[in-house]
Amino acid sequence: ERDDDHWCSIEGVTPHSDPWKEVQLLINDFNKNRQENYSASHHIIIDESMSQFKPRRSKDGNVPHISFEPRKPKKLGIELKNAADGETGVMLYLEIVRGKVG
């Protein structure tokens, strides 16, 4: 059973109100798995990345939030905060950058 109080890092967002619900389930499981099963080195790299997105059937592709970042090589997409082990390159943590809530 999932803990609604720790669903995501945004206060007030629950599994019932989250437009990213399907993706957040995967991210929560990924983050939990890494925390429980991987021992990171002392060199952690924190960054933001852009997962390129090209809607095929509609203007927004039914994605709750698409970011436009002119400084990124792939300017349109889903923006993620992430942390990786600087020695092995293993991804340790993911978080979706969401649009404004409320």
C-alpha cells in the first residue's frame, strides 16, 4: 500500500489528484528501489534533464505539463530533476518538474 503523505514532493498532491499518477508510480518505485538496493559513492551529481517530447495525436499529447527551456538542446519536453552517482554514472533519483499547482 502506498503512503499518500509521501506521494511526491509537492505539498497537497495525492494519488487521487495527481495528473502524473501513472508516471509517478514508476518514479516512486524506481527511487525506492535505488534507495534500498544501491550504495552510492560520495560523489553525487545533481542536475536537471529534459526528456524530449513530440506529441503525435494532439497539441499536448495528453501530458499534464510540457516545459520549454531555451537553454536546453532539446527545448520542448518533460523536465526532470535527477541525481546520479558521479563515479559509476548510475541514476539514483528522479523527480518530475511540474507546472504550477493551483
